[in-house]
Amino acid sequence: MIDASQVINSVLERHGRDGTRLMQILRETQESLNWLSPETITAIAAGVGWPRAKVEGTAGFYSFFHTQPRGKYRVLWSDNITDRMLGNMDLMQAMCKQLWLEPGHLSEDGLVSVETTSCTGLCDQGPAVLVNYRAIPRMTAERVEQMAELIRKEIPVADWPAEWFVIEDNIRRADILLGCVMAPGEALKVSLARGAEAAVEMASNERSWREAVHSADPGPSVTLDEIKKSGLRGRGGAGFTTGLKWEACRNAPTTGENATRYVICNADEGEPGTFKDRVLLTRQPDLVFEGMTVAAYVIGASKGYVYLRGEYRYLLEPLNALLARRREQSLLGKNILGRAGFDFDIEVHLGAGAYICGEESALIESLEGKRGVPRNRPPYPVTHGFLNQPTVVNNVETFAAAAMIAGRGGDWYRSFGTAKSAGTKILSISGDCERPGIYEYPFGVSVRQVLEECGAKNTQAVQISGPSGICIAPKEFDRRIAFEDIPTAGAFMVFDQSRDIFEVVRNFMHFFAHESCGFCTPCRVGTTLLKNLMDKIAAGHGTQYDLKEIHQLNSVLQISAHCGLGHTACNPLVHTLERFRPAYERRLKSLDFEPAFDLDAALSQARQMTGRDDADAHLSNELETVSEKA
Amino acid sequence: MMSDTFNIDGQEIPFTPGQSVMQAALTAGVFIPHLCYHPEFRPHGSCKLCTVKVNGRPASSCTLPAAAGMEVESNTPEILDKRRSLLQMLLVEGNHFCPSCEKSGNCQLQALGYELEVFTPHFNQFYPNRPVDASHPDILLDLNRCILCELCIRASAEVDGKNVFSLSGRGITKHLIVNAESGKLGDTDFALTDKAAQVCPVGVILPKRIGFAVPIGQRHYDAAPFSAHVDEFKPTAASQGERS
Amino acid sequence: MNAPRKLKVATASLAGCFGCHMSFLDIDERLLDLLELIEFDRTPLTDIKHVGANGPVDIGIIEGGVCNAENVHVLRDFRANCKILISLGACSVNGGLPAQRNHLDLRDILKAVYSTDTGLASGTQVPNDAELPLTLNMVHPLHEVVKIDYFIPGCPPSGDAIWKFLTDLLAGQTPHLGHGLIHYD
Ligand SMILES: Cc1cc2nc3c(=O)[nH]c(=O)nc-3n(C[C@H](O)[C@H](O)[C@H](O)COP(=O)(O)O)c2cc1C
Ligand code: SF4
Ligand code: SF4
Ligand code: SF4
Ligand code: FES
Ligand code: FES
């Protein structure tokens, strides 16, 4: 029997009883105690000196924290549309049958639960599951059976067949970034050397570089110049110019006792269909850490965090090992590469199942131990970020590219891509194609070329940059992947002619409703209304009236939602209503109105209680034009 | 010295630096609908009833710093239409049966519904199953009507120093919780005299044994509509300070 | 010039309390003015059983929400035979007080009413007479079952509100209820 208070105490000790580390405290406690009981929450709250309700509020926000008892095994089926296309629903049903349970409910013996979760970033090797937060790709009927057997026999997940847990990288096309061979530390050394060169020509009479003003070491500013020269723009979606972001942060004053700046790597990668950051963190993690360290050098930061999505829990140990190696190599820690005062270290923080935490200000809230709710802006993170200090948040790929630029120069980088979109972009390709996986292209590549190279046939539509991105039809396949045409965070989901676009969109609307943080009225309520409308149309009860409702809800979300999730939640609907309207219309009733709910089903309980089944004990869902009843 | 001005629906509004559009408007006696705004607290920006367009771009007026020369659209048919939808969303999300609610006549959600002529909740009712907590000796907590404005949370944390309330859940399952392992208000240090007991804009936090004390006709919003009460919402010195 | 044809109006009470109908009568002597403009088809005040039996109806007015199968039939009948359908009163607009049972399981309610020994003779069963309409799992507002053209909230709406609304409508204007006339309670 595990002693709960001992577990909680040692976790608290490990984290210095620091409430801003609550996410890690909750996760580590749960990993030992299986769930977060009311008593556990009380103890943790006391330990970090926070109001109990605040700790409960954080625990209650994240899908991967349990404030209700749960089984020894929790099986979560990744439920992206690509998993669906690979048959995940049938497999999940089969698993439930074999384990004698209903999806979403704990088995009667309290041993196991089986349910769905948002995209786990294994779209090129689905259908995927998480078992106790360990990723297992390529599920098959046979594997379902074996897994059910292991669960019934209560074999610990750690003893399950190791090959089940193998995650493929599936790199199909590497370019400068995935193909980059740079020794760890090279970019940093080049940056320091560049500074030394420049120093020869510069007078040095200003404050220290930590104050982010040019100093004895002009290295930070000349490195910043290279980043600016490169034209690098953020790879996480919004496409903000990286050099300008770093400069704004570098120029923002630090405040208070622990005055410093922070570098945060956004590895939340929650956008369904995106998995390139996972592969970067597997194949080029040194480059990512190096980019963060370059950023720290430029802006004068002392601490960095990688916010790693909980779905990638399995990467935690290898990344920590790599960080330890980099410390040994003097690429992290105090006086990096012998440069006095260049102190910087990196820590990996795990998320816990919340797409919204990819939004940078929600990410920061989460990193501070709070509910992942986007902040009011202004002020922006570059001036008031983590712990209210100037903070740079960049995507994994952005940091990797920045490291290359620091090492090879801005002009070199600019020579790839298009005039307005410098460099390359990594695409995560999934869905109907022969070779799903990772493809790195110089910006400017056409959708058509990508489709050809991944072996897509009879393509009906491509969803680029995930549900919040854009859905395009064949006549647009000559459009290009670039900030000036189709910008993307990386997802590239292919749907061939056999797919029902309506079901694709319905899956996305369920995703948004599930992932809305609930802060603002339009998104909290609106995404659920939209989800319900899609379900109504799917059930064959939709009318033109419902399509009008969709447009109204879209306009409300556009004008009043608090953050990008709400603003883009209707994109899949709007894009596909423009391009694939028949996918909706063929499901609609010709009538202009249908009841909001299934009338006949609404009599089910009364039928059950009265035992009646006569004609009058039923209601048709069609409007009777002439009724004999009154 | 002339102070700077901006413009709402054609009317010039003076402002002092640091004021939000909402604060400046209310100070000038111009009404912008709001629910999560409260003059004594920092702006929150969650209800979105105060949505306006500034130089053609949408923004929440309670969190947007005023700036000279801004062109703000507020009472346009387009924006009023969206505000109505937002109110309707709040109405269907909870269980609002005004005839049996003690707050009726004094309720801001209801008053705003009247102001904007919301005749119907329009959307399909969620009819959520939400608890009523009667465990506290002096206060009833009827969560059926909570609109999640977080005013009680802010008041309890910032004024009372008690942190009685917080939120849990996410998305449509987001809900108010209290600071007790039992989850019961009666097990917290909440008191009738707390600021948090005074701020709820709707009928959630209700003093017990008062009932429908004020007769219909004399309730807060009986005589004059919400918009005629701007003076009560003018910013105080405290709320003019730092925004976050 | 001929006097305009009188508009035909029908009314019904579903899961309501008749409060709204009482309020309708409460428009007092103005009812006589109104009768210059309208004539009644089926209402609880007339003998006509089937809405529209005497030709199409211009305006249907319904109080009360939808709580059983019969309510659904009446409501659909109204929708099929009325050009304009008005949802009158809190119960028809959002389910009102009857909808406060919605968070309970109907089976538990029926059990509690019929099968526990409070008042009813022991052994009483949930009635299964085919003449009785079955109860819906939940009470619903009218607009979730048929398309509604106008709503007049209130429990009940005041006579003045009904008067203002109808006279606006009859005058061909979008009805407005200013402060004091619109209310939800
Ligand atoms: C709902 C939402 C989810 C997001 N998810 C991610 C994400 O998973 N990864 C990411 O890098 N950026 C994400 N972003 C964008 C970030 O807010 C931010 O712009 C980005 O991390 C900045 O890095 P970059 O400039 O390098 O792109 C998301 C934004 C929104 C609104
Ligand atoms: S738009 Fe959605 S996700 Fe964004 S703040 Fe509002 S509720 Fe949260
Ligand atoms: S809180 Fe306001 S809107 Fe809700 S029931 Fe009470 S009076 Fe009506
Ligand atoms: S209880 Fe009242 S004050 Fe608190 S969040 Fe709910 S509506 Fe707002
Ligand atoms: S008052 Fe501005 S968002 Fe609520
Ligand atoms: S039926 Fe009119 S008030 Fe309920």
C-alpha cells in the first residue's frame, strides 16, 4: 500500500512547494496515486500555500487529471478524423465488448475505462491509443484482443510488448532543417565568435548584456540581426516575424525581485493532424535546445521551458537526458561555453490534455500552475509573460530554424523558400495517401506537388493547418504553401473521393467544443451549439434553418470570441459550406424546420413506464399537415 | 489642458490615459452593455456583451484601452444582433426561470434582455443539471443561474481575502466551485457581509430568509432600464489603476 | 372602400396555467376594439375544436410549453393552419415552471407520483390507458418543436404587452415592447 501523504510530500519537496509548478506536482502525484482525491487536493493546496479551490480548479481543467477515482488502466482512443478513417471506432467498440464496458464508463470491477481523446499526434501511424498516458500507435483488431487480455490479467503497462510503443518518425522528405547536421553547440559558438568580431569594431561603454542593451558583448545584437535578416517567421501558426518578437522582448524592461526574461518553446502541438514537432523533438532535439539557447543569448534570458503536450509524455525522459548532456557540454548552465554571465537552463514541463494551452498566453498561465485560459491582451508576453516578465514564446520548429540561422547566417537561410516566406516548412501528412509522414519543403511548394509526392489519389479535399486552418478543393491544388498564399502550422490531411466531408467537419466541431476553455460566452456556448447542430444534421433532422443558424453562430464567434480558438472554430464549416455544400444539402430535409430533438425518442421513458406501444404512444418527426387529432 | 477624445457612434468621449473604452464611456454617461464588468474590479473580458467595433475591428470595450481618435461603433444593428445572441446563449446555458427567481427585477442579465428586446432564448435549451447548495446558514447558492462572470471569485480574492470561490471544469462543463473539501458552501468561511455576497449580477448568491422582499414595481430595474443606471457603474479610483 | 377582412385568430393552452389567457382577457375594453379587427377561430373561449376547420387562420397564439404527445399534435396543427404563430408567456418561451422538472428522470417522477404510497391507493400503477397522452421525457419550449414567428415573454405577459404586441402586428409593424412591457416574470 502506497502511503499517500508520503508520496505527496516527496513530490512537493521535489518542486520546492512552488505553486507555479502545480501542473508537474499534480501529474507526478497522480502517476503514483492513480487519481487526485479530495484529500490529495487539500494536501497539495496546503503544501503550496494556495487556496484549495484554486488547486481543484486547475486539476479540473485538464483532461488528463482525474478528480474522480479511475481504473488501474485508462485507455484513450485518439479521435482525430484520421484515426476515424483508419477504423478507430470499430476497434474501440470491440475493445469495450471484450472488456464488458461502455465507452466513457469505468468497468464494474473498477479496473479499466475506455474512451476517446483529442488527436494524439500519431496520425501517420494510427489508429492510436494512450494507455495510462503511454502512446501506442497502429492499433489492429488483433492488438485490441491482446491488450484486453493483458488488462484482464492486470499485467502492468510497463511489461507490455515493447514493440507496441515504438513510434516511427516516418521522415519522407528532409530538407535543410531535418537534414541539418550541426554539432551541438556550433550555432552558439558561431554566435559568440560573431560577437567577438563585432566587438573589435565597437566601443563598449554600456550596461551589461543581461540588461538587453548593447554591451561589451555585441554578440546578442549581431545575432539578432542575423535572425532579422533571415526573414524567419513563426512556425506555430500566426507567423509573426521572429526577429521582431525577440527584439521587442529584449527591449522590454524586467521587473521585481526575480527580474529576468524567459524563453518558452511551444511543444503543445495540439492542432489535429500536426505531428512535426514530435519528430523534431525526436530527431533534432539538440537543434531545438540550441535555438532556445540562442534566443536566451539574444534577449538576455536566464530560464527556458519546453511546454510539452501530455500526449508526448514518452519523450520526457530522453529530453531530460539530452538536457543533462548539454549541461555537461557547457551548452547549458552557468557561464555557457565559458562566456561569463551567460547563464541559461532549460526545463521540460508537461501539459495534461488541453489544446488551448498551445495558445501562448494560455500556455503561460498553465506553466504558472493555473487553468489554461488565454489572457487579455495587451499586454503581450514579450513584455508581460511568464511570472509577468518579458517572455519569448516560439514554436519548436521556429527554434530549430533559428539555431540554423545563428550557425549559418541570415542570408544563407533567405536563399531558400520564396521572397516573402524564407526557408522551409515541415508538413505532417496524414489521411488518404500512400506515404503518410513528415515532409520538409522549401516554402512555395504547390499543394499538387505535395499530393503527388505523398501518393495521394482521387483527392477530394485537403485540410491544411488543421481544423482551424483551411479546407481546399481540387481546383485550388495549384495554390502554394507560403505565408502569402496558404500559411500552415504543418497539418496536411488528405481526403479522397470516398470520404464524407460532412463527417470530417462534424469531427472537427466535436473537437472544438471539447477543447474550448470556456472563458468567453460565445465560444463556451457557441461551440456546443454548433456541435449539436452538426449532430442534428447527421441524424437526418437538419434543414436550411439549421444552416442559417450556423452562419449566425459563425458571425457571433468571429466578432466576439476571446482568442483564436473561438475565432477559427467555424472555419471548417464556412470553408466546406463554400466548397462542398452538397455534402450538407443531401442530408437536409426539404422542410424549412425540424424539431430540435427526436420527438419519438422523447416518449421513450413514458412508453417504458406504461408498457404502451400503440400508435398514439409514438410521434413522427415529420410535421403532420392534416391532423385528425386535436 | 484638453483631454484626448475618441468617438462612440458619433459622440465624442473624453478619456484619461489608462481608462478603458468602457470606463470612459460610462464616465461620459454613455451606456455600453456589460455583465462581467464591475466598477470596483479589474476588467475581466469574458461575457463579451460589451463587444464593439473599433476602427472596423471587433474588441471588448471593457478591456480595450481608450486611445485618441478611435472610431467606436456600439449601437449598430450588426452589433446589437450579436449581443442578443450572446444573451440568448447565456439564457439557454443555465436554467433561468425568472418567475421563481428572487433576483427577478434586480437581475442584470434579465435587465439587459429587456434593454435589447430579447423576446426568446432562441437556441435550444441545455437544461443542465446544476446543484443548489443550501448548506450555508445565511446564504443560498443556486448554480442554475450562474453566468460564470467570476465577480464573486474576484471579490472574494481581492476584497475579502478569502478565496471562497473558484472555477473548475472546462468549456461547457466549466462551473463554480467553493473552497472546501466537501464542496459545500457551509464548510467555507463565507459570510453574508462579504463583498462576494453582494456582487453577483444574477440570482446565484442569495441571502436566505429574504425572499421576494421588494414588491414588483419597486425593484431595481422596474422604474428605469439598465441603460438609465450608468451612474452606478462609473469607474471608481480603484478600478482605474493597473489593468491586467 | 371595403372594410378590411377581419383577421382570424386561434389560441390554445398547452402545458400552461391559463394565466396568459387570463391576461389576454385583461386587455379589458380594448378587447372590443380588437374584435373590430379580428375574429376568433379555435380558442378555449369558443367551441371550435379543430384549428383551421373553418378555413386558414391568420394568427395562432399558444401559451404553455410542450410536455406530452397531445401538446405536440395541437402545436403542429396550429403550425400547419396558422400563417403566423405566436409563443405567448414564459412557459411557451422557455418551458417555464413545468420545465423545472427537466433535470429529473421522468421514470423517477412517475414512480414517485404513482408507485410510492403518498396519498394514492396502494398498488396504484402508472396509468397506461391508450386515451391518455404520453408524457415527454422533458418539457420543451414551442420553438424547439415547430417554427415560431413571434414571442411574447412574461409570466404572464401583461394585458398591455399583449395589446401593444398585437396592435403593432396588426398595423403591419415589427412589434416592440418597450421598458415596462417586456418582462420575463
Ligand atoms: C487555440 C490555439 C492553439 C495554438 N496551438 C499552438 C501549438 O500547439 N503550437 C504552437 O507553436 N503554437 C500554437 N498556437 C500559436 C501560439 O499562440 C503562438 O502564436 C506561437 O506559439 C508563437 O510561436 P511562433 O511565432 O514561433 O509561431 C496556438 C494558437 C491558438 C489560438
Ligand atoms: S475563444 Fe474559446 S478558447 Fe478562446 S478564450 Fe474564449 S472560450 Fe476560451
Ligand atoms: S438570474 Fe436573472 S435571468 Fe436568471 S432566472 Fe433569475 S432573474 Fe431570471
Ligand atoms: S455566482 Fe454570480 S458572481 Fe459568481 S460567477 Fe456565477 S454569476 Fe458570477
Ligand atoms: S463586460 Fe466586457 S466582456 Fe463582459
Ligand atoms: S402559461 Fe402563461 S405564465 Fe405560464
